[in-house]
Amino acid sequence: MKNFFGSIVNRVFLILLAGIIVATVVTTWLAANERRSTLKEIRYQHVAERVEQIVLALDDISPDARKVILQAADNFGFEAAEVKSLGDATKDSNRNSNLAEILKLRLGTNRQIAVQSETDCTSRRPRSNAGPDQRPERETCRVIYVSLRDNTLLRLRLHMPGEPPSMRSRGNPVAPYGAPYILLFLVLIAMLAYLVAKMTARPIKQLASAASELGLDIEHPPLPEKGPTEIRQAAKAFNAMQARIRRQIQHRTHMLAAITHDLQTPLTRLRLRLEKVSDPELQHKLVDDLAVMQGMVREGLDLARSMDSSEKIQALDIDSLLDSVCSDATDAGQDVHLHGSTRAFVMAQPGALRRCLTNLLDNAVKYGRRADVSIMLEQQNVMIRIRDHGPGIPEDQLDAVFDPFYRLETSRSRDTGGTGLGLTIARNIAENHGALLRLTNLVGGGLEALLQLPQKPR
């Protein structure tokens, strides 16, 4: 669940989905209220029209004829009678003010008009679709008091038109729609929100992918500067950063390569001249020092190549490569033992990866006398472990040994022939391949170098 909410796509999707659902519910509720108000206004107009017809009809006839019509009113769907006072109608004047105002507009303001509500009024008219066992329909009735032209007070009891079933569910604004429609609506909203989330997160994923590929290949093509303004600005800034990094790496690499290359010629001439030194002991010391200097120059060239390698990346059988490296080490007299296989392929630069493994093996044999190499596959990663039987490295210096020209004060000193660049070169090559290189002290003594390479997708 934490990984689900950690994705920007899922976060934007959930935020959009929640926002759209809330907005839809609120607007539906407002629309339902507006619809309810409109229908109520229509019902009021219908009632007012009936009252107007009755009142105007009674205004034009004699009092004796009115009594006959009032007695027969029940046959027309309402009750009517002459009364002396308004009774309790004034208590409901505020609640029924809308209907009263409509009646005044139709009949005039010079009449006495009051409206009283009666809820749960049982209709005397059976419903057309009612069964024999069905109870009478409950409706809302209105008792309306209105004075005639001769000031006779008339009491009318009318049945209000029934509300649609959907409008009776006041607490449920989406009641007019069935469950399938609501489900379809939510599915469409979810699809729209997910599409917007994917579109929003796509430029970010492209930028992250470009940053990851930049670490593997500094010559990776620049990002296309297209899309919205903000995306174009981000792509332009990223491309400018990539260009600056490329120039800085190239300048540093060319400078280091030039220095080390130019040193080769005077060192060669110096070695030739040392051959003419007459003192054998002095000659031997000078030749050893010169060999150390030439070794450092070669390591410097290798360091430059490890930082900026132009070798082509290709699919590589890692078992065959590791077996070849171990066989070469054994042929050179080193105590190296290989265990395991993976039958896996990795995307790598063959020469650079061979140099990385060779440096790790040389380091293990030089300082640990023997190297035990194992290879296995764990979670789509090729795990190569190289263990030696030496004194190990102090815990606070496990990271420092990867720094260029860094040497420990114990056995790993200049006297052993180390230049302090072997592990640096190995780490640079590993990083260029998107791999992880880590050193760990073993319980009971010894050091383990773990090289974790991503397996080539099948």
C-alpha cells in the first residue's frame, strides 16, 4: 500500500478522482435542490390556478347557488366550505408564504388570503395502479382561506399533486439515477482521472529516465524540448546541464589522458638511460621506482578510460566472462576458485567489465592470498561475490578506499605495488553499467566484494 501511494501517478489519480466525485456530488445535490424548487413552484402554480378558477366562479353567483356548488365540490377533488374566521392558518403564514404570494398575484391584494399545511393527508382518490390490498396514497394537503368579492370567507382543502418518487428522497441527491448508471459514471470518471494522471506524470518519468540513462551514458541524446511551457523549460535546463557535465568530464578525461600519455615518452627514455648506470644496487632501486611510476601512468590512463569509455554496450554472457577472467587469473599463478552459474545475460561493455572483475580479483589475491568467487541470480540481479582471506578493512574506511590514490597504512601500502586506483576504476566501471559495488568485512576475517549487475530483460 505504501508503494501504491508513493507513485505520483497514483497520487494524482486519487486526488483527481476524489475531487471530481466531490464536485459531482455537490453539483448534483445543488441541481436536485433546484429541480425540487422548480417542481414545487409548478405545483404551487397549479394549486393557485385551481383556487383562482373556484374563487372567480363563486364570485359571480348568488349565495344560495354557492351552497349547492360547495356541497358538490367533493366530487371535483377538493373540499369547500364557508367559515367565519381564519382559525390557525396565520401560524403557517411564513411557511406557506410562497403559495400565498402567488394567490395574491392572481386574485389581487384586496382579498384576505391565508394558507395552512396538513401533512400526512390521506387521499380519497385511489391510485390508478393501486392493488386491492394497497393502502390509500398519502399526500400533502393545503387548506386555503380566501375571501370572496362580498367578503365571504371561504375554506378550501385541496390535495397537492404528488411528488415524483425521486424527489421524496431528500437525503439522496443521486436517487433519480439507478445503481448501474452511478457505477458507469464512476468508471468513466476513474478512467478520465487515470488518463490525466498518466499524462501529468509522463514528462516526470521521462525526465527521471533521462537522468538515469545520463549516469550510464553521458553521450545519451538530449531530451526533446516539446510539450507545455514548464516541460519545455525543464527539458531545456536538463539538456544544458547534460552538456555542461559532458564538457567537464571530457576536459578532465582529456587532461588526465594527455598528462599520462605524455609521461610515457620521458619515462621510456629514462629507463633506457638507467640501463647504463654502473652501480647494480643503485640501478635496481632506480628501475623499481621507474616501474612504480610507469604503473601509475598506466593506472591513470585506465582511470581516464573508466570515466569516459566509448566501448559499445552489448548483451554479454556473464558466466562465460567470469569463467574467462578466473581462468586467466589461475594461469597467471593466482589462487582463484569459481563456484556457481546463472545462465544470465547482462548489458555491458565487455572490455570494461572484464577490467572491473580483474581489478577485484587482483585486489583479493594481493591482500587476501586467495579469492573465492561465487555467482548467483537474485531478484533479476546477477550477484558476483569475491571473498579473500586477508585482514579486511577498518569499517570507517570501507568507502574511503574507493577514492583515487587512497591507500591504507597497513599491508595495502605503496610497498606492495598498489597505486590506489584499482578500486576506483572498478567502481567507475560498475556505475557506468548501473551496477552496485560494495565491500563488506566477513565474520572471522576476510573481505567480500559484492558486484550486483542488473540482468538483461528477456
